[in-house]
Amino acid sequence: MRDQISRQASKATLQLLVHICPRGRNKIKAVEAGAVPILIDLLLESSKKRDCEMILTVLDAVCGCAEGRSELLSHGAGLAIVSKKILRVSQVASERAVRILLSISKSCATINMLQEMLQLGVVAKLCLVLQLDCGYKTKERARELLKLHAKVWKNSPCIPTNLFSSYPA
């Protein structure tokens, strides 16, 4: 995938990763092989809906392990590009991106990461997900993510005042 020998070969590799990464230790092996930085770079370059959906699906799978989450966070554009795809590509892409962010936030959230999410506009996008016509599961995950870090984000001007009532004290 890194060499991008041909578009067809890259697409076939992505399809293969979509099918094998969710199974067993394959996600760890993919991370060890250096898939995460390559996938993030491809996501940065990709403008095609289906490609973005497949890349986010693979990233979602590899973020099911600690190594994958760590690799995504260590890439300078990891959080930014995943959050950028919310509400911009498709409902499937938004769902995957929110799942990735929730997975990362549950497992390895730090104050710096949460502040970065705030600066990147992730909090505002999550609020938009709640208000727009997104899937039920996506809305539930967005709500869970907002509640998970409510204490850090409660003073954010991005959060509408009507959502404060559902925030824990």
C-alpha cells in the first residue's frame, strides 16, 4: 500500500485488511507491520467516499488493540484526519470515525489529548452528530463520548447549553 504500485493493488490490500483485521491477532500483526501510519497517510490523500470508508473501517479494527490506538495517537495527523471525516464523507465514515474516537477516549485519554480534541473541533462535531440525521448507534456513541469527558469539556463554548443538563456534575 505504501508504494501505491497501482490503485487496484492498494484497493485489494484495503479490502483484505477490512476482512482480516477484525479476526484474532491480525489487528496486532497489521499494526506491527506499520499499517496505521500508512492508513492515516492514505486517509489524508483520499477524497473518494468508498476508500475513506474502507480506511476508517480498518483503523476502527486496529484501534481495537492498545498498539493500534497508540500508533494512531502518535501520528501527528491521526486525531485530526479521523475527526475531519465526521459528517464530511458519509454516514458509514462518520460512524467509524466516532467509534475510533470513542475507543481512543475510553482507553488512553489524557488531558492533552482531550484539549487537542477540543481544539480540533471534535467536541463541536460530536454535538452536531447529536443534532443531525445520523444513525442511532453513532448518536449513542457521540453522547457517550461527550459524557465520558464532560468535566474537561464542560466549559467549552462548543457545547450547547441545552446539553449541560445531561452532563454529570
